[in-house]
Amino acid sequence: SWRGGGGGDDDDGGDDDVAVVTGAEAGASAIAKIAAEHGLDDEGAADEEHVPWSHIAKEMAHENVELHAALDILSDEHSRALAESGDQYRGEVASPASGERPRRRDLATATTKALAGAPVKEADNVVQRALVAQRATAAKVAYAGVTAREAVKRRVHAARAYVSEEGREAHAERKERLVAVKTMAPIICDAVLLRRAELLAFRKRIADRKDRKARRARHLVQMLEVRLLRDWGWSPDHVVFQRNVENITRRQIKKAEEWSDAIDAITDDDARTELERRVAKATEYERLSHMGELEQVLYHVSLDAHGVADEEEEEEAAEEEVSVAWYLVAWFALISVLVFFVCVPPLGLLYVATEMGNAKTLVWIYQCFVGMMLFYWVVLPIEIAFFLLFIPKLVRHHLTQHSKDKSSFPYRTKLPTTPVYYLCQRHPELTDTPVGATALGQTALDDATDDEIVDQIVSVHRDTTWTPPLHMFFLMTFMGLFMMLPGDFQAMAFEELFTVASIVVHYITNHVLFGTLDLMGTGVGEDDVDGGMMEFLELLCICVILGLAYLGLSLAGCSCNGVRAAVARCCKGCERLFFGY
């Protein structure tokens, strides 16, 4: 295996991602074995046809049917529905005919129809019933939003198809993707409900235990069930449920297609190097799949700021290299502009200096020098620290959380929780790596007993429902929206912030500071203070204001975290009181 080739006894799972990137843990023989098994030789990747997404889903469906036939955790009625669904998979019942737009009601399988309403019927306490009802309402709202957005997107793509060749190609790709998604959505609906049946079966197995850990485990498993239903837009109405799953699957497939093309573009003469680079890229994609859109914006901005460019961007930059002739033209234009502003009246600096005289010219030079020093010694260092240190630090929580070995419930049912699942199915060389094991649903608790799962259920629930601190959530939301603006506008807004601050500070020093001194009868006014001392006072005032603003925001963030922790502690206390653990 990938981990077995390292030749070391270090069991620390926190450095797995580093080992993947550097190849330090994986031995050359293990990598060469993986490369040979999957058609990678010393001349690079094998050129082969990729498996269609719908075929990946159908293979997953057949595995799930065979698995649950052996597990025997479903009732007789539900087992018959699953067997009927297996016949539908084999008989292409779930696939739309070529050129036909099928009705969604006709695509729902017998398993989905039989199990979609089970969470409502089988909720055994008031808390679970309330949470399930809330999930059903949220699913209907999501269904309405998806329907409205899809109607707009359909018209936009249709309009683009009439305008350009690129629009026609994108419209054709979208239609092909939608046909595949309609085939896959019923299968994934079944997989979600079968995973929920696994959670229910585990709860039933520990139902007779009266100890505190078992009572807590039963409650946390119910919370995992609610999280599973929320992530996939479950609704007791299988039409709404299927539509929400279609939307999720379409986004996963679109992202998987993009990432698969990027993986295909990674080639190298050495098979080991090529496989390491592919695994490193897949590891990055696995992290990205757990981030929201704004977090991904911050992540890519951080990489760009540190000069870590994607290989496709490097190739595009290499193709767009400017010739020597254009460089000479650019330099000639720059020198011409400089000569114009220095020598040509009435805008030339020499002409303006002559008109101003020596005294005013010296004052102007002094002011220019002070402005330059403030920009290069104060504003620019703060800007560099902001974009190169502060922004990357915002995604630290996500990278730390998703770089370690997380605990998850040992589901046996196959389910594509991230686009990397489809990526590993299309690139089998990734399946024997840590990122492949994570994406395909393998966990450290796969062979664990019920007692071991009960002991680890707290960490499983914590890792599954992890969210960043509240102050980081608000900060990342604001900074993510700011980073979506063009780069030049960001720099301009950041620099103009100091201009606004200087205006505010000038008002404060003139009206507050000197006004206070005048009321005190000191007789000191603005005209009595040297210009250099005045600028020093304004700069000091700016630093004080920024420091107070940072301190205030830090206190507000700590207060938000404190309130959240207090509410969470109260909720935990109520749960212990209500569920008796």
C-alpha cells in the first residue's frame, strides 16, 4: 500500500499530507507498483478513455445492492424495494432515453419511494421530530431556489448558444451533464437513505445498553442522521429530494470534470514523480471540496500572493510571453511620457518649478519626500503584511482541520460525498493513496466493533459537524467578498483607506486636539506647531485609531466566541438532561 512503503514506524497521522506531497513516506517500490498497476510507465501516463460518470454511479449502485443484501439491516418490505431498485439499475429504468426529457417522478426508484418518509415516521423523540421537520422545510425552500436558478441558467445558456461557438459548446456540455445527472440522482438518493438506514441499525444494536456512553452515542448518531439529511437536501417528498440531489450532483460532476482535466495535464517522464504530483494535486482538491466558495477565493488568493501558480496558469503565461519588439515599444512609450512630464510646458516639472520659485519648490520636494517615505515605510509594509500574512492566516483553520486524519462513521454504503470520489474512480492510480481512501469513504473505524464506535462517537460527531469559530466566519465572509473584487481595485481601496484616515485624523487634530488646548487657555494653535511635528502627530493619531479599532474588533470576536460557547454549553446541558447521559 501507499503507507506501507515508507519503512518507518511513525504512527503520527497528522503528517500524511506532507508525506503525500514530498514522497518522503512512500517508498519508490510502492509508487512504482502503483504506477505499473495503472498503466503509468517511465514515459508518463497511459492514454485511455475515461469512464462516464453515469457508469461510476451504476457500479456504485450494484455494490450497494449486493452489500445490503448481505448486511440484512433492512426490513422485508424495504429489502424487496431495494431488490426492485437493483432490477431498475440493470434494466436501465433509471436512465432517460436518448433525446427524451423524462419526468422526475418516473426516475425515482422503489428504494427512494419506500425510505424517503422513514425519518419522519421513525423519529423517536420530540427533538428529533423537530429537527427532521425543520430539514423538510429547508429542503422545500432549497428546491424552490434551485428551480428558479435553473430556469434562469437554462435561458442564459440557450441565449449564449445563439451568440457564439463557445456558447454552443458550453450549452452542449451542460445538456450532456444534465442527462448524466438525471441518471445518477436516483442512485445517489438511494445511497443517502441506505446510509441513514445504517445509522438506524447501529442505534438499534445499542438500544438495550443503559450506560451513559451508549445513551450519548444514540443521541449523537441521531445528530449525524440530521447532518446527513441536511447535506443532501432530504425531503419526505421524493420529487423534492431528488431535485436537490440533482443540483448537488451536477455541481460535483462539473467540478470533477475540471479537476480530472487538470490531473490529466500532469505528466512527467518519471512515473514516480508524476504519481506524486497527481496525488498532491488530488490532496489539494480534497481540501478544497470541504471549503465554501468564499473560503476557496481566499485560498486561491493566498496561493497567488505567494507565487504558487497552477500548472495551467503557468502554461497560459508561457504562451502569452511578450516579444522583444513589444518590450522596446513599451520602454520607448514610458520614456516619452517621462520626458513630456519633465520638460514640456505647461505641465513639465521644470516649468512648474521655475514658476514656483526656489522656496516653494523646496517645500514641494520635502512634501513629496515625506509622502514617499510614508508610502514605502508605512503603507506598503502594512499592505504586504495584509495580503501575504493576514489573508492566508484566515484559511488556517480549514487547512488544519482537513489536513489531519478525521474520524467519521464507518458507513458501508458507497456515497460520493465530494467530487474527489468521482476523480478517484476516473483515475484508479489514486485509489491506493491516503486521499483516495478518504474520498472513497474508508475510515479508521471500518473494522471497529460497536463498543469501539461508541467510544469514538464524540470525535466522529465533532469532526463531521466542525465549523470555524464565529468571528472567523464573519471575517472570512467579509474578506472573501472583498477578495472577489479585481486586484487593482483591492489595492486602490486599501491605499485610499489611509487617505480617508489621514483626513479624519486631520479633522481630529484641528478641531478636537487644538480645540481642547484652546479651551484650556494654552493659546497653542495649529499655526504654532511645526509642519513636521504636525505630520508626526497625525501619524501617531492614525496608529492609535487603528490600534483601537483592532482591539475593539478583537474584543467583539472574543465576545462572539464566548456567547457561542455559552450557548453550546447550555445546549449540551439540556441534551444531557433530556437524553440522560
